Amino acid sequence: MTLIIVIAVVAVLALYLISLYNGFVKLRNNRENAFANIDVQLKQRHDLIPQLVASVKGYAEHEKTLLEELTRARTAAMGATTIDEKIKAEGELSAALNGLRVAVEAYPDLKANQNFLQLQTEISDIENKLAATRRFFNSATKELNNAVETFPGNIFAGMFGFKREMMFEVADAERAQYDKAPEIKF
């Protein structure tokens, strides 16, 4: 009788650990899938940036440094291989794009150019889609982190090789821009 109880307890514990492990795997895969969706949007963004840079170059020759920074940030973002590297590089690229948007305000002719307007609309659309996919990614990351950090999952997560993962957050350079009050001109 005691042997049956011990076997039953071991079986229940084994089933619980299997279920816990499978839950961690599902959450990790959900996070990776969410980042793959971000990658699709980033690819489109990266493809549009050279067109945007070429459109702006003719109007803003003295903004050469800004355009070079944008090109460098795009190259770094495309060369990032891990999720954490991509998050960091994309933050820098977002900051460079914001700098370009500010510089473009000084060129009324450029703002009226149809090619530029179309590119600006496409980039704006991609940025909106990126925001949505980043929210989904952060939600998936939060679910994984909650499972890894809460009891009893935290006891077994390390043994199974699961750890707290990085969120997709605003880069420090971009955060400084958001902390400033918007300048309104009439």
C-alpha cells in the first residue's frame, strides 16, 4: 500500500514537472513567434529607409551627418543576430528616424514632394504596425517572465534553462525625446 502511494506521488510530481516544462516551452515559443512578427515589420522598415534617405538627400545636403547616422543605424539593425541585439539596434534606429523627422520640418519643399509623402506614409504605417507587434511581443515576454519568476515555476525554471527575458523598450536616446514637451508652432 505504501509503495502504491509513493508511486502515485512520484507519478503526479512527474506529470506536474512535464506540464510545467511544456508550459515554459510554449511561452518561449510564443515570445519567439512574436519577435518573428516584429522582424517582418523591421524588414519592411529597413527596405524603405534607403528610399527615404535618397529622397531627403537632394533637399537636405547639409544634413549629411544625420543621413549617415540613419544609414549606420539601419546597417547595425540589419546585422543584429540575437533578440537582445535587435532590440538595442532598433532603438537606435528609431532614435535616428526621429532625428530625421525633426530635420525634415525645416524643408517645406520636401514635405510637399509626392515621393517623400508616400514614403513618409509607408514608414508611418510600418511604425504603427511595429508598435502593435512590439506590444504583443512585450505581452508574450511578460507571460514568460511571470511564469519563470513566480512560485513554483521559479524553482524549476533555472533547472530547465529558462530565464527572465528582455522587453522591447524605448531606447534611452528616444526616451529623452519623449520626456520633452512637444513644441507647437502656428
